[in-house]
Amino acid sequence: MADLTTDFLGIRSPNPFWLASAPPTDKEYNVRRAFEAGWGGVVWKTLGAEGPPVVNVNGPRYGVIHGADRRVLGLNNIELITDRPLEVNLEEMARVKADYPDRALIASIMVPCEEEAWKAILPRVAETNADGIELNFGCPHGMSERGMGSAVGQVPEYIEMVTRWCKQYYDRPVIVKLTPNITDIRKPAAAARNGGADAVSLINTINSITSVDLDSFSPEPSIDGKGSHGGYCGPAVKPIALSMVSEIARHEATRGLPISGIGGVTTWRDAAEFMALGCGTVQVCTAAMTYGFRIVEEMCAGLSTWMDEKGYRNVSDFVGRAVPNVTDWKNLNLNYVAKARIDQDLCIKCGRCYAACEDTSHQAIAMKPGRVFEVIDAECVACNLCVDVCPVENCIDMVPMAAGSTDPRTGRVVSPEHADWTTHPNNPAAQAAE
């Protein structure tokens, strides 16, 4: 059977599924329940410096985007870092780590961007025997307005500076949590590496307002008639997270930097996709908040079964396998041609493919008598829209044309060879040269 044991920065855990720093990891009670349910690790909800207490709102903290079936697609939160005393959190962390030595326990930290503040908290965190720390440079609301969170994560020079302080005053792994609220994720990742970070984690939440109440005209969640921007997470952010992870995994300045993937992980398949793009572990929040801690059982079982089917003995066998296949658009093979094919035995004659293609695409599907839908090869560009809107799984496929055949749409011979965009007929510059 597949072995899900994970070694990330020398931190071993029974599986790669960690709970992210968030409400589910705010106290000892929650974390113990999580470990009993089977989670491989947790990142404790972000600790702050001693001083004036953090005060969270006493009202709605979450906004939501639902799918048609009321499934949670995205969650927006305006909650701040832990509002519990630092000493209480540290004591609880020490007890939990002592009782669960085989589980990963990471301390998330956010203090002012001052060397003395980091120098003061790091020895106290070290006394808990936590396996490492995660620097929260990602939170986009509340704390960022105080010069922390994403206010630091958006400035590569600050990331490098604070990371150097942490490596100076702390002798265990330092993970830098990156904000997605930035133009180019590669720059803060490179800054973290330059500062000596052992790994990065991403993505933190995306700055957002999920909805507006059209009676009170207040953004949701509403606090006494007013609302604020918050952090967006859940399945809806997964595509953004995967892209940013891939950019770090293949960028020359950050290639090989260990990554803990975050962003919409709900199933074992989501986790496997993050890991295929280079993540050594994945962190989960929204799925646990939606379905409870025992969802990890399905994640572990699904990942293990898939690994057995593929012949992977250890998770390290497939980590990063997809990275070489991520490339720039200019490197795509423009001589590759596919056409849509409709399985008439599976077709339920709903006509979605026809309506979508006829109205908004390339008029490449014909409706024959009896509501039989057929692809017009001479018009099909293999855009995949019909596949995406079809309600029947595997009813429509994209089938590659054989090398040497002629594309009826363009009259060109299909070639398996890599296309050179500088001379390809679709390139305006090449057309002008002709």
C-alpha cells in the first residue's frame, strides 16, 4: 500500500494534509480533535505580540459564495489573528506537541515589522517545541492596515529583512506565507529565499467583498450596517493558487524551494494536483470548516488509492511531476490539432453544446432531425466549450487528429512536431513576411 508519510524540511508527519492557520487551529481543543481525526499536521492560528489585545468583531465574520446546490464555493472572512493571550496559546501548543510528537505543529506568527518584536517572540515559540514557524505575510484585512500581514508581503525587501531576522533568532525551519494580492508572486518568493527561508506557503486569502445587501446597502458580512473587505478562500481560489505555485516551482530564482500548497484543497485530487506542481504538503481550511475534521479520512483514503493505482509508493514519487509540463504560451505546439466528438449513446439531447457553440463560439455543432447533435470538423477549433457545458460526464471528448492528416478547417497538415511560433502561419509577423 502507498505510504503517505511526509518529510517536509525534516518535519515528518503521517500524511501531507495539514490544517492551515485559521479558526480551526485557534486552540488546544480544536487541534487535539484534528489530530484524533487523522490530520498530519496543523499550523496554529496566527500569534501576535504581547501588548494591546487583538479584538475581533462580535458579529458575522464570514461571507459566502454558494453554488446552485448551496455548496460552498468561496468563503470570505474578516476575522483577525488570535484574540487569545500569547501565553495561553504557547502553553497549549507545548502540551499538544508533547502529546502528539509524530504530528507536525507549526506556529504562525505576525508581529510588527521591527527586529525587536521578532527577537522577543521567537525564543518563546521555540520553548513550545513546535516543529517550525510560518511568517504570516498574507492576511489582507485588519492587520494589514496596521502595517502587518499583506502590507509586508507586498514588499519583497521587507520579506527578505524579516526572514533574515527569523533565521538569526530561530533555529528551526522558517516558512514564509505569501500573499496572492500582488502582481508577480515570483518576486516575494525570491525575496524569501534570499532571506534564508526554508520554504514558502501559498496562497493566503485574496482581498475581496463577496456581496452587498441590497436592502441595507452594506457589504456582507455586515457589522451594524457597515462592512469591510476580507480574505477570500475556498474551492473558487484553487486555480489562482495552482498557477502561483507553478510559477514559483519553475522560476529560475525559486526553483527547488520547498512549497506548502494552500488554496481550495477540498478533495484528495486537489491535493494531488498541488503536489504534482511541487508542493511537499498541502494546507486545508475551508473544507474543514464546511465538512468537519473527518474529511481528512476521505482525503487520505483517496490519495492512497490513487497512488496504489499509479504505482507510487511514496508521496515524493509524484511531487513536482507536472512542473516540466507547465510552459509559456509561446512554447505550445501550434501544429497539434483536435476535434470534438459527441458520444451519441451518452447524449441526452439537451442541446447545451449546440446553444453554447452556436451563440458564443464557432458554430461548429449542427442540430440534425431528432435533436441529434454532430460536430462540423471544418468549423471546430477544439476550444473545449462544449465539453465544459455538457452535463453528462465523458459525453464529449477532444480527439487529436492523426499526424499527417489534413485539418479541414485550415487545410494544413497536422504535425506532431513542436511548432516554432516565429514562423508559424498564425503569427501576424509570419503572415506579413509572406
